[in-house]
Amino acid sequence: MQRLDVRLRQVRMPELPVEERLRTFDEVALGYSEEQALAEAARCLQCARPLCVEMCPLHVDIPGFIKLIRLGDYVEAAEKVLQKNCMPAVCGRVCPQEALCAFGCKNTIGDPVNIGALERFVADYELEAEAVIPESAPSTGRSVAVVGSGPAGLSVAAELVKMGHHVVVFEALHEPGGVLTYGIPEFRLPKRVVRREIDLIKKLGVEVKTNVIVGRTLTIDDLFDQGFNAVFIGTGAGLPKLLGIPGENLCGVYTLNEFLLRVNLMKAGLFPYKSKTPIKVQGRVAILGARGMDAARAALRLGAEEVCMFYQRKVVGRVDDIRRGIEEGVRLQPLTRPLRLIGDERRWVKLVELIKLKPGAPVKMGKQKLIPEQGSEFLYSAETVVVATGHTPNTIAAANTMRNIKIAERSKTIIVNQETLEAADGIFAGGDVVSGAASVIKAIEAGKRAARSINAYITKR
Amino acid sequence: MGGNPRKMLSAGSLRASIRGDGLIMENEITFKDELAPGVKLIKVRAPLIAKKARSGQFVILRASEDGERIPLTLIDWDPKEGTITLVFREVGASTKELGRLEVGDAIHDLVGPLGRPGEVAFYGRACVIGGGVAIAAAYERAKSLKEAGNSLTAIIGARTAGQLIFKDQLRKVVDRLYTTTDDGSEGVKGSPSDLLRSLLESGERFDLVFAVGPEALMKSVSEATRPYNIKTIVSLNSLMVDGTGMCGCCRVTVGGRTMFTCVDGPEFDAHLVDFDELMARLRMYEEEERLALKVVGRRCRG
């Protein structure tokens, strides 16, 4: 084993130069080389009681896989991660490590270990080598239908198939992956990485059916009639929220979802040659809402002259991605709230009227209120506007069924037993459709938890 | 999974058809016809959709791997045969691409049925109006309304006589059929809404008017019936991407509230629809459509 390294600073992840980034949708973070991974792995203190593992929602054996990197056993390291996490190449890229595992890293005199980059290194190494051969368990004769092929659905499917159950995943869109495919742009998460990780899950024996909308094409009742013993709903939080301000339906105004669907799923950046789906990005672009960093960065790549994000408190996203966005030229305007959108005679958006906010009186509990500053209204001229305030759960799967699936009045989330994730007899749900918009890793965790209770449910009958 | 002892009836086995050569084909085109120049009818094998389809619903399809997702109204469906029928006019790059598929070819992606089923009930005297390629959708609704016991008048209009599709089929279903053409080559010269207006002025009354076609037609039908307080339903064809309520591309203002055509519609009370907004939004990608058409044209010749 290599000597422990006392270096304080993380090994920097190589990145595409800014000028190059804006010409392509290629991944910005390039990943560690073997030497870099070894150098970073050497910074791990190998704690006896590792807090990083506790902070990871999936409790991946982080010191364990880092130790295997140091030994040069990259495939074994990948297997170690895969024992707990069925999508390491995805999580290594999109997990907010700074708030999870790396936050728990006890290397407190210096930077925390870049656990995400190391996870990504072993996962990419393994995918490149196609070394891990998935084991399949003997069939139990039980079958489970999974609705939605995002992180929650894929995770529950991977776990159940490993237990020997037959699993069919139904996806409404034409590509599997859910938010990984339609929501996260190529420059953060290349689609080939998503596809390969899904292929690995398929190799375990999971069947994926695209273009089937459960709730429309098939109902949950149909699934039980077809012989499925249980159903898991992991349909995510993919419905857009609107601001409810005048002018929101003007031409040139996109919801975050429409913008990202066109760019990510439909490859609008390749229009008109390799994609038939257009997108209109011209002149100045206003992103309204804290969740719009991906759209902002995509807009710059689609030729926007200037992109400005207007939001109240804090940009939602990983620290690295926000930094990269700022490097690429995304401008930030916190403490602002849009009032209305103003169009021209052709009903195209031309101006956004906003108001500045200031903190209200201090409060003992909860968030300090933000109040509009009298007379601080200002105009921003924009030809493209993206409304990025948030998402609500997609519960279309619960439509047209006789079964009693309860949906919360305000949050529109599916109500489940918090322990078992059971929503109704034989029906389980997890991920964003239960929690509201959260993170990829939390959805994977919910999928694993649901798999355990589904296994208990279908084996006892 | 091969080891499964229970013969699972998965969606795949339902959706797929076994061809003579034993290959499994999903979304196979089993019949194709040209109804008028540039207007095509296809029957597609889609057993799950055929089983669930209701009047007024639609599907979304992609003709090829890099194709756009386009919505098309369901014109007919046969749960026994497991097929659905679609009618489209080759106007843009995507519909042209679809038009090039022949019997035996498969549509790359097909999903549905989408949207809320239309209200089909007994109203008494109903009038169905269709313009252009949407005459096909008007014919479908005429059949459903007839089955519900309504007395039916149909007014169909097109640019020219050759574009008046489904005329003979409609004649068998409705009690009275009027035709209009822009160039006067058949029926009354003008638009179906002009004809409706003159029927209403001459004292004719309807309990329901259903209109489908170009937005300008639906708007003028809506204006014609408004003074008479006639319940008027229109079927909108907003731009869409996913068609399941995810993107909001299809949003339209109805009665002052923002609605999604894909999940709240596609049918709305005509008197509440903001048609001017709808028409502006439909023109959003005019430039890009022309560009895409050029690219497709070049590819065809090349």
C-alpha cells in the first residue's frame, strides 16, 4: 500500500477549458487519470469509524473502495461500490458530495477527499473494461412492475432482480433514465454513461419497456391482471411549476422542463441535421428561478449572448457546477422576484419586469422573510425566458385505477408508509414522487428500501 | 427472464406482432392510403392503445430515431384487430418523414392514448365541423355522437374539392352534410364557419357544436355560436413535446387560467379559449420548420 499522503489540497479534476466548453455539449469534468486517482486516494485517512459512510444515503463502503484503488484493484473497487449503489458512474458525477459523503470526511485539516471523483474513476474504469459480470439469482417465480425508469425505478429493479424476481420497468418516454436522460444535460452527465449503466441493469435481467404510460396505456389494475405480484411507482417529480405572473404564455417563454426536454432528450442542439426538434435561444436569456443553472449553461452553448439567473436566495446545484456555470459566463442576480413578462405585438417576450428583495425583520425560527423593496422595480430585456421555480410530482400512474392510492392535497406527493414505502395493498412508491423534488441518490436509496419491503410482501404470499 | 415458470403476459408480447418471417414488429404499419394529395391514412399495429382509446384522444409518435415527437388524433381504433388509424397531412419535415414509411415499416416510437376523452353524450341536435385534414377527426366524432343518439349536421371545408376527405363515409353517418371550399370548386365557396353563421341566421339551432381544424376556423366558429349561447367544443392542436404534462409547451389560456392541452384537453369550451395566444404559440417555430423542410428536401433529392 502507498504511504499516506499529507497533502492538504484535493487533486484537481481536469476540466475542458472554458472557451472549448461553450462550443460543445461535451462533458466539462474530464475525470481523474490513474495517477490522479492514486494521488487522491492516498489522501484518505482510512478512519476506523468513517463518517463519510454514515453521511452517504446508500452507506457505500467508501474507505473500503478507496483502499482497493490504492492497491490498484480498480475492478474490485467498482464491485465494492456496486454492492451498495447500482449507478456509481452517475452518482460520481451528479451527487452533491459536498453536502453528503465529503461533508463527513474527517480530513479536516485540508480539503475533504474528492470521493465523487474517485467513485466516478472506478465506475468509468469498470464500464470501459466491462469487467463486472452481473450475477443472476435463481428465479423465484414472482414478478414486479416498476413504473418509471429514473433513479428510483432502476434502483428498485436492480435490487429485486438480484433477489430472483422478474422485473419489468415501464417508461413513458422513448428513452429510459427519467431525469438522468431528460433532465441533466450532456455536459454534466453524458447520455452514454447513463445508457451503459442502464445496460448493466438490463444485463441483470431487468426488462425495460419504453413508450408505455402507466395510467393511460396500461393501468395499475391491468398490471395486476397481467400477473404482476406488486407494483412500484417511481415516476418522479417531473411536472413543471409556473410562476403565475402575467405574460407567462408569451412566445419564447419555456418551463425549465420543456427547455431541458428539448435539449437533453430531443437533442435540439443538433437541429436541423441530427435532430428535428428545434429550440429558440437568441439574444439575452433570463432564467427565472434558482433551479435553472443547467438551463443557463445549456443556453450559453446554444448561442445566447448573455444569460442571467434571477432568483431569491440560493442557486440550487452542486458547488462545482455552479462554479463552472459562473466561469462560463452565467450571471447571477439573487434577491430578485419577477413581476411580469412583457411581449411585443407578435406576442414574443421582450422584457421581464422584476423587483429587488431585501431581508425582512429577523426571526427566531425558520427562514427570514424576503420583502420587496418599494420602488426598486427594474426591467431586463430578454428574448428567451426559462421559468425554473420547481417541480411537482407526476402521479399519472395513479390515474384510472380502482386501487386506493392517496395523494397529498398540497404537495401532490403519493402518501406511503414511511417504513415500508407501501402506498396501497401491493403498491409501493418512492423517490421524488413521494418526497417531492430531491436528489438522485435519495431516490436510489428509496428504491433499495422499497425493494426490501416488496421482497417481503411478495415472498410471504 | 428465461427461468420464470409463469408465462408472463408482458406488455411486449401484447404490443408486438409476429410477422410471417417470425420477426417481432412493434408499431408496424399494416395499411396505407393516400386520401388526397399530401393527405395520408395509416393503420398501425398498437394493441394496447387500441384497447384503451376513446373518442378525442391522441397519440404521440416519432417516425425515426432523430424525429420530432408529434401528436396525431386517433381517427379509429380496433381493439380486436389491435390497430389504430391515423390521418395526417405532409406539411413539415416530420410529417413528410412519416409519410415515407410504407406498409411493413414500423414507426420508431408510438405512445398513447393521450389526453382526456371527449364528452360524447346525447345533446339532441349536434353539429360537427371539420376543416382540412381534421375532417378525419370530425368524422370520428360524428360517428361517436351518432351512436349516442344525436341528430347530426356536418359541415366540412377544405381549400379545394380534392381535399374534402371522408365525404362518403360522413354522408352515411350524418343527417345533413354541407361542404365548403375556399376556391368554390365544390359546395359553398367560403369557410365552414361562414356556412354555420348563415344556418344560425336563418333560424337553425344546435345543442352542441364541435369544431376541429385550423385555429382560425375554430376561432370563427366560436365567434359564430357565442351570440346564440350554443355549447361549443373545440379540439386544439397545440405544439407538444412529451404529451404527458411534463413540459408545458402546449399551455393555453382557457377562461383566464393556464391549461395544458395534453392533459387538461385537447378539448375545451371554445368560448373560453384565448385563440390569439394559441395561434401565436403555434407559429413559434415557423422559421425552424422551414429550415427543417429544406434539410429534408435536400436529403430526398440526394
